[in-house]
Amino acid sequence: MSDESFPDFTGRIVVVQLATPQVSFALEQARYERHLGKLYLIGRQVANPQHPHWSDGATFYIAPEQLSFFAVFDSLQAYLSRLAEFPSAPPPIEQDKRRRKWFGRGE
């Protein structure tokens, strides 16, 4: 049985997570299309203001079997405001003082 009903992503941002390599990016104008009999999720990469990338604005063709998951945001504004809520770099890892003392490097 083949289900050819596809979600309507009109006006939405689709953030995809690839299985390998494990990377994620956001797509605008996302849609499913068939090319040469094969199904692809197609969309233009949205620029992340915190991390500019050479492929910003490029159109990606992703085979569904390459996806781990995808998340859908209602608008570009919703996606960008969510990005702005998170720091651009992960917080530094605080070392355990007991471990540092154990190895002779702590107070």
C-alpha cells in the first residue's frame, strides 16, 4: 500500500536531522517531489545568523531514508526567535572539584 499524501509545509520552516553524518539544518519552501521516480524532500537552507555557512540559501534534495527526524516551525519568525533563545556556544563544562583534588590539581 502506498500513501502519496504529503504534509503541506507552505510558509513553514522544516528543520531536518540527517542520520549520517549527524547534522541538522533548516529548510524554507520545503516540499516533497519525485525526480526520476525517487522521492525527495526539497528546500532552501535558511541562514542561521549565529553561524553563517557557505551553503546558506542553497537548495537541498534529501532522500527520506537519510532523515532521522524533522521538526516543523509555523514561520521563519518562530524559528529565528527560537534560535535567539539559545547561546551561540555551549556553556563551559565545570569540572568536579573533588576529582581535581583527587588527581592533585585542585584546591
